[in-house]
Amino acid sequence: MRMSKRPSDELRNKDYEPFHITEEGLNRLREKLARLKHALPDRIEETRRTAAYGDRSENDEYKTAKATLRRTNWQILNIENQIKRAVIIKFGSGASGTIQIGSTVVLEVNGAKKIFQILGPHETDPAKGRISYQSPLGAALLNHSKGDTLVIQTGGGSRTYRILEIQ
């Protein structure tokens, strides 16, 4: 039986979804894209140079150069797609006063205060309090207001969070 190499519809549809990112994150993507495009001619030349060594089926240098070139081209296409779909995250709670993407939230968890910033999945750093709006906690917090209490089920059991402040 032959397996299809096409990505599933679910994966392909992600190529059309909004790509939530901060202005800083978008600038980092643009810089990375410029670096990759700058490196592309060297990678093409390396592939061409190693192809001249002879039989490509046994030419490990060519295979490595070709794989690097393919990876660079894929990264360029991927970053261009992300930039095209970019939606800049605006910080704060918005006019509604509820938690949105870009909000900073002060929570009470087991008597301790924790601060989280709700961002897109590509800029998260839980150790620094930057969580994705798609994470279990981030998704549960969206559209809630100051004073709300949430009970969230996780792999480690349930936790109760009380929203103390939204910035």
C-alpha cells in the first residue's frame, strides 16, 4: 500500500490561518529571512560544486549540500508565508476589559501571584511567563474578566486560577 506524502488538510489549512506575532517577533522573522536569502547563492554554488564530483548517488557531500539547500528554500517559503499572514499583537486588555491575545494577566494560584502574557504560539517562553493563547491556560483565560475564577484540568490534575488584574 502506498502512503501519500501530501500534508493533511488540517496541516494545509494552517497555512491560511492568521499568524499572531508581536512587532518585535515580526522584525526577527524579517531579519532571519534576509539572512537566509543572503546565504542562498552560497548554498546553490556549494550544491553545484559538489555535484561536479561525480556519481550523485554515492556523493555524500552533494547529498548534504542538496539537503541544506532544500532546507534553506523551505525555511524561506515558510517565513514568507508567516509574514504574509502576520497579525500584529496589540498589548493590553482592549476596550472590553477582558483577556485577549496581548494581555498581561496577574493570577492567584494556590495563594501565589503569577504573571502571564498571552502571545502567539511562536513567541512563548513559559519560564518567562509568556504563554500561547492556544495553550490550555491561555485558551481558558481568553475573554474572561478581572475577578473571574477558573478551574482548569491539566495532566497533573485541576488547578484554580483567580484573575487579579488585566493589563
